[in-house]
Amino acid sequence: MMSNAITGGCQCGAVRFRADGLGRASLCHCRMCQKAFGGFYGPLVTARGLEWTRAAPARFASSNVVRRGFCQKCGTPLSYEYDGGAEIAIGALDDPSLAAPVVQFNPADKLAFVEGLHALPWRLAGESPATDAFMASVKSRQHPDRDTETWPPEGSS
């Protein structure tokens, strides 16, 4: 087991990975990344020495040169793989703060409103009793941000 390994995995814990190191972190605005992530862009980071440690992702060939890995059980986007390398979804890292994006790609596909997202108002705790009550009722079934021997824990559903 590597001492300084970078780890991560899907939301349900069925697929886990580790990498020896990370390279360049980026945001890709292409339409394929928007669809693959179900978001406004794809946050990816180059993974050096990537190893799947619990199961392997299912894969979809989104183009003639790229395969995208995802968890077949929960749908979490995990990888962007091509001949000669792989990138992993920044949000799938156990510590996403290790991969602050340094470059953006495909500006022609960038959604116009993305520039203004930082200016949107925040809904803070205490502003909406209904929202506060809903958030208090949430019991996460998400895999913890660390490796585990087994998942899910015995007795859980």
C-alpha cells in the first residue's frame, strides 16, 4: 500500500481507485463533458499511476479516441481515458482540494451563464425553515472519503 497515495471513488463505494500522483487539473466546457458530468463543465485532473482498487468502472466510448469510466451502480463519472493516459473526475477524489483547476478548455461550448455563477446569492441556514428541516432530515448513504475494507457496512441497506 502506498503511503502518499491519492485515493477516491464513486458515491456508492462500489468502485475505488488510487493514483501515485496528479498532474494538470482542468475544466472542460465541451458538450461531451457537459453531458458526461450532467453539469456545466467537466472537472478533470491527470492521474499518474492510476489503479482501480475496488472493482473497475463501466466504460462508454464517447468518441473515437476517448472512453469515459463511470460506476455502473450509482452512475458517478470517474475517468476520461485515452491512449497514453487517463484523467479522473476531481469530485471523485477523497480530497478534491488537491486538484484546483489551472486551465479551461473548449471555450466555444462554454455556457454563457457560467461566468456569473460566483455572483449568485447564497441561501444560508436559517433563511428557510423548510429547507433547514429538509437538510436536517438527510441521512447520507454516500461512501466516506477514505478507503474502507468493505462497503456497504454490514446491516445497512
